[in-house]
Amino acid sequence: MKSLGWFAFAAAGEIAGCFCFWAWLRMGKSPLWTLPGVASLVLFALALTRVENSSAGRAYAAYGGIYVVSSLLWLWVMENTRPDRWDVTGAAVCLVGTGVILFGPRGA
């Protein structure tokens, strides 16, 4: 499903963009970190518009589960902190919700 690829791309853009602002404001990095942050957030927004769904709100809601899982992967890979069982359980619940939103039967 192409939408999953766009969701993954959007998550990478959002997490990277937000991290740039985190680095500036919480880690004492240069304000220049906001430049790639803004660019990443623009890519995030553009990617999310490519998701195959006729309703923006439904696409955004479904994206939430992908974002949670992607954030935990960031935690593990980039911050060298392994998600615990509660992180994994919460992410699984979110992915179930994403599946219901994306694949649930819709009325006419």
C-alpha cells in the first residue's frame, strides 16, 4: 500500500524536524538547527497530503499510530534507549487503531 510509504516518509520528516527544534531549545544547539527543522516539517506536510484517503482528518488520525511507532524507533536507534514493554504495548494499541481507521468498512 503506497499510503504506508507516505506515512513512513511523513513520520521521518516530522520526527527529524521536531528533533531539530528540540536540539536547539533543549540541548543548547545553534538556532541554525531550525533551518533543517523547518525543511523537514515542510516535507512531512507534503508527504501526508500524498496519502490515499479522501478525508484529511481520517488520514491524520491513521497517521498517529505510524508516528508513535516511528517515534519509538527513533528512541531506540537515535537515542540508544530501548523501548520497554509499555512502549511496545502502547504502540501496538495505536497500530490496531490505525488499522481500524484505514481498513474499517465505510457506509455508502
